[in-house]
Amino acid sequence: MCSNSLPRILLACGFVSAFSATGAEPDTSSDWPQVGGPNRNGIVLNSPKLLDAWPKEGPPLVWKSGFVPSYRDGGCGSAIVADGKVFVYSNKQPVDGGDGFKLITEATLALLKNKGLSAEELAIAEKQKNVAHTTLAEWAAALRGIKDVQISHHVFASPLLRELWEPSFVWSDTVYCLDAATGKELWKKSFPVDKPTLVSPLIGGHPVQWWIFGGPWGGNLGASGTPTAWGGKVYVVGSAGLYSLSAKDGTLLWQVKSGPEHGFPLVADGIVYHLGVAYDAETGKVRWKNPLWALTDGKHSRNEWVARYFGSGLWMSGGKKYIVTTDGHEENDVSCVCLELETGKVMWTFKGPQSSGFYSIRGELLLADGPANVPVALAFKATPAGVEKEPFWKGRFSSPAISYQDHVYGGNGVLYCASLKTGETTWKKTKFACCAQIVADGKILGSLDSGGVTETVPVGMIRATPDTYEPLGSFNPEAIPLCPVALSNGKLFVRAKDRVACYDVQDHNLYFEGVTATKETLAFRFKQTGGGLGGDPAKLLITAAGGAPTPARVNMDGDNVIVDIKDIPLPFSLSCGANVFVGKNGKPAPAFGWSEARRLKFKKAFDNVIVLTSSEQPLQQHGGWREAPAYMVGGAKVTKAEIDQTGRNLHLTTDKTWRPGDPVKVTYPCFRVDQGEPRRETVSATVAELQGAAAKFVKADSATSGDWKGKYGKEGAMVAGDSKTSEVPICSTIEMRNCTVKQRWAQSEKDSAHLLRTGKDQGRSVEEWHSSDELFIDIECLDGKEHQVAIYVGSRNPAAVEVLDPDTKKIMDTQEVPAGNAVKYLAWNIKGNVTLHAVNLGSAEAAGVYVGGIFIDPPEAK
């Protein structure tokens, strides 16, 4: 739910963590073990392929659980999924322990008779005697006609209804454990508590949203904790504090008592952090305390205020882990705090100049929201040493729930997409916008804006793209407001108004699993739900090179498609009229496809090594292609088969030394070998005189800075992040390895140290090829001539660039790169194939070593 009527402080009840941090080692598991999923940031790194659109009625329902009190009747904490189990917390239980609340009993009927109700009104109540309804809203509807029972989402505003309601339940910290496959209850543990003292949050001293959290007469929502699963245990906060339970059977392992909380414990490296205290995850003993948390305002301790609504995030920087959290002040006075995970040492505190207390961190960028109901976000550069005072940028959006691929998606009533690099809003949606709770398979899933406070809200899915708002479907599973959905193994888990529901959102269309090759046939193995392809073999089309039909015969056998390739010229391809997702278990297939034969060419031979190459696609790194017995060389024995780091060259080590003029004949498998004898192809050549790689250092240039045009790149240039106009040098092939494209946050696009973009665009790129330890640049000169190659390189730490012969591994030159981000050009005259190896000689920090561009020129005399 994303309505403007909901203050951002309430979102932390489970809808979205008020604080998120990223940068720790990514967890690629398919579980959803805590608020925000595996990495507490809403992003699923290892998702199966999801449906590209939902039907009007929504995705298929897998199961609905038994009774689980929710929303006003049990809290808004989200369900989590771990090790095949679903865990969810509720703060109320029916007084008789049944599956529903009984408001009308002998006692309450006597109360109604003393209220002076009419005979007609008493007759309505008599019909509901000892009837159980699962929600207060259902009771309000059942008692329609009694004048003092108000109908609508303001039902708590009815004093009479409240008089009937409170005797029907007991406050209880209850954890449900459900089977993730069936929804069957595996165990339930309840811990009775005194009536919670938690009241509605205060903003400016006034209660807000009193029809949800309780009005002036004192009603309240109660605790709304979201459990965290870790190490076979479940940690949950509720009305009486923090619990540690056995995930197996719910046995209470330890408990820390405190007041009611809307929390979600952070667990990492054996530490449970919650409300300013770090506990030992096994024993519950205090490991350390946040010294900023226990201060008071003279009336309330900080954790009696908004502190109960804020979460904490795990952040890794410089190889160390930190907790980034708050100091527990009220919404408009909250400071962000960075604590060392192991010791609790305060690294820094920070309060944005306009901040309402909502912070999130990604890499070295700290985002801070503006005041409540003001769509302003500011970005600050952060390291463990501190946070820069001046903002890196200022954007017009708020509450960024999820950061994904250099953009943030979130909002408060209006869903925004904004650039993480500049803060610029790329699109916004004001009505029925899917709130950003989960990103998986390039899609965002979450609750929808209901247009106001309602009993239930729809759930929707949109495309995770900065280009435009693209809805992919929505449906109404009767999800409760303020509560995020969860995603695990392609299943969507929704906390509905009186239970938990599971929906299948995975795309189960046909996908390719593998191929078995023999001399005359290929067996293509497919999978889909239920097994068996079904359909018509005519949908399968075999075409030769150029697209001409072939005489191939196709037979279908269960999950297998048998293709007779005896009379088919190579290469050929197979296509399917069905919707085929190429990959196993929803994962992409290897780059060298199952539908086309592998074609290798002779490249060179030296010493006892023969090098074959694929000029079309990278070679697969697995299967029978890496086994020496798969290759036959005339007049020699193959002892080792190895694909080099570029992924394009196959090195065959033999028991013969090759000399210029020797004939070479290599027979190789043209399809991956799973079993059986594969079909083969043969390549023949004559060994030529080996033209070894050569490199001679020319110069180091610190004066040109980013203004390279006219000085470098006469034969071609490549600039990091310059996707629109990059010019690949015509005389070479260049590949980057072990690096990512990353923005240099410390400098603006106007900084002259940034490289000009290629082409006519005179703008500058603010990105780089970056690695925290080392990166490789493979350069292959195709024309046999000498060229000057220059790279624009820098590092925060001491670094060096080595020039390697990729065949002999010989280091032909080494140049130092001084620490301090002083970027400069290093240029060599090279011939043949070389590898530039840029290595960070200091600690593995976020800055590491980086290259901004590569430039090819005619050779220059030193």
C-alpha cells in the first residue's frame, strides 16, 4: 500500500524496511529468510524465469493456509521462507483458541441488552451468538443494522464494537510454521503477554492514522514483527520482546524481554542486532550495546519512540562488515549510525540536512529522505571513515525501497523511478502503482496503491526498467495493507486478511535442458511442468546454414526430441514454435548453443601446443569438450585440453613438438558430449613460423587528462560506459575480463579528468572498468602490424600494469600506477597478441584499480 495517507514511518511495520544497506557478500539462495529477502534489499539474484504477464485472474493459487490473524486482528508482519518452511508472526489469538473470534457470547449479549438496543438490533446480535469470524471487518458487516457499529475501514472508531472485540481475544506473541509446499501447519508456538502499551506513532505530538493504530480511546494495532531465519533458528520480535526459536519445532531457546515492537532482527556472523543491542545468536547474551541508543528525552527512552519502526542493514566496505542503523530519535530527528559489526564501535553518525530519518545505502552512496510528505532525496558519499557533508546530488523522489541496476524504485503515494547516479526522475506513476518490494527476473512485484486506507489491497507486477512505467498485471489476493509479499523458488507468498496464501508466478513454459550426441542422431532434452512435450512435431523446424530447410527427421519421445542428423550438412539449427526458454532450471544455457554445431579453426602451433579458435562464439567451459580423449591429432597424442581465459581459444597439449612446416590434422567433437560417440569435424593446416608477441613501452602521459581527442585513438577508441558511440578499433579485437563497469562517485561529469565520449558527443563518461583486485585486457592485432595501445588507468592504492604474452605467460613490461586516483595514460607499441594485466597492489577496497579507456594509434617512436 502506497497511499499518501500513510506516513512513511508506518511503512516499517513490514511493508518496507525503513533502513536498507547493501554491499555485503551477496546471498544467492532461493529462500526469503528475512525482511527484504536473502540480502535484505528486496533483490533476488538467482530467480527462475517468472511469468512475463499475469492473467486477469492472477497467477495460479498453490495453497491457502489455515487461520492466521492479520492486520488489525494480528499485525502486519511479513511472512518469510527458509528451508522449505514459512514463518509468520501474529499478535492476537482467539480467547478460546479456535479459528476465529467470537464477539457475541452470553456475556456480550447481556452487555448489549443494557445498552438499550432495539428488538431488531438485539435480533441481529442473537443470530451471531457463538459464531466465529476471522476479522473485525467481517464482524462489522455481520452486525450491520446495529446503529452504534460503524461499517467501513473505520470500524475501530466504533466504541461499541471495541467493547465487544476486546474480550474475544488475548494478546499473544504467536509464531506459525507452515509447509512451504502445501501450506499445512507444521507447528505453532504462542507466548501470552500482558496488554501491549504500544500506541499510535506521534508526528508533531499528534497521533496519526488512528483508525489503523487506535484512536483517542486507546485501541492499537499491536506488534507487527517479521521473523528472521538463520542457522536453523527463527528470531522474532513481538509484544514482549525478542525470541529465539528452533525452526524445527518452535522450542524457545532464549528470550530478551522488552516492550512491543514493529521489528525485524538483523542476524549476521553469529550476532543478532535489535534496538541498539547485539546479542549472541546462540545464547542470547549481550555482545555489545550501541552507546547512542540508551539516551533519553526525559520522558521516554529512545526505543519507546520511532526507533521501534526502523530497521537495520548490513554493509560491507573495505572487506569489513558494518551495521548501518539509526540512533532511535523521532522521525524528524533521526541520525544514521554506522557500527562495526564485531565490536559495536561507532564509526560515524550522520543526519541529512532535510532528513526525516529514512536512509538507505548502496556501495558508497548514502541516500537520505527529506521531511515527511516532501518528495526529496539527497545522496551523500559514505565510507567507514565518515559521510561527506555536501550532497552528491538532490532528487525529487522519496522512500527509495529498492536500488536496482543504477536506479531506485519506490515512493510515498507516487511510485518513482530515479537515477542512482544523478537523482533525476525518469518516470513516475500516481495511481495503482506497484510498490517496489521485490525485484526478480527483471520485474518488480509488490502491493498496489489502493487510493486510501482499505481492508485489503491488490498485488501487482511491473517491468524493472527506467525507460517507462510498464505494468505486467495485477490481481486481488486480499493482501493486507502495510505488509510486503515474499518470493521463493518462483512462488509468491502473500499475507492475506486471515491467512497466508501462496501463488505460482514462475514461467513453466518449455525450456531446453541438454543434448545427447551420437554419430547419427541428436537427442534434445526439454522440460516443462508435468513432463512430456505434447504438441505437434511440425512445430520443430530444422534449418541448414542460410535458413534452407533440411531433410532431417524429427521424432518426439516424452521429454526428448530425437533429430536424425545423418544427412544434414553442418552447421544447422533447430527452432520450436512453442515458447522455449533455453536453460536448465530457469538458468541461461551456455553461450555456445545447443542448436548449432561448433566450428573451430586452426590458429597456431608452438612447442608441443596446438591452438584452435572459435571466431564466432566463446567456447563452453564444461562437458566432454574439455576432455583430452575427445580430440584426435594425427601423428600425436593429446594429453591435455584447456580453454584459455578469453574463452575463445582451445589449447591442446600433445606429446609432440611442432615445428614450422609440419602438417596438423585435428579431429574434434562438433556437439557437446554427454554420452555416446559424438559426430566430429576435422581441421587441417600447416604450422607456420610463430610470430611472437612484442611490446615496447612508449610513454606515460599525465597532462592530457580526459581530453584525448586529437591525441589518442586515431585508429579506434573504447571508453567505459560509452554504449552509444563506442568505436571498436578496426585492426584489433579487445576483450575486458574480471571487471565491471562502475561509476566514479567522487567526481562529477563536468570534471576534466573524465574521458570525453567517442563520436561527436562532447560529453564525458563518468564510468570505468573497475576491479577491486585485478583486471585483464586481451588485445589481438589481426593485421600483423605494429600499433600503439594506450590505456587510461588509475587506482586509489598502489598498482601496476603488466604486459603479458598470453601464450608463453612471459612478462614483457611492467609500469607502476601511483596511489591516489591520479589517472594517466600508459602507452606501448605492440605486435601480435598481448594481455594487459592491471593489478591492485594494496588492500581490496572499493576503488581498487580502474581503466577508463583504450586507444589504438599508429606506432610511435619512443
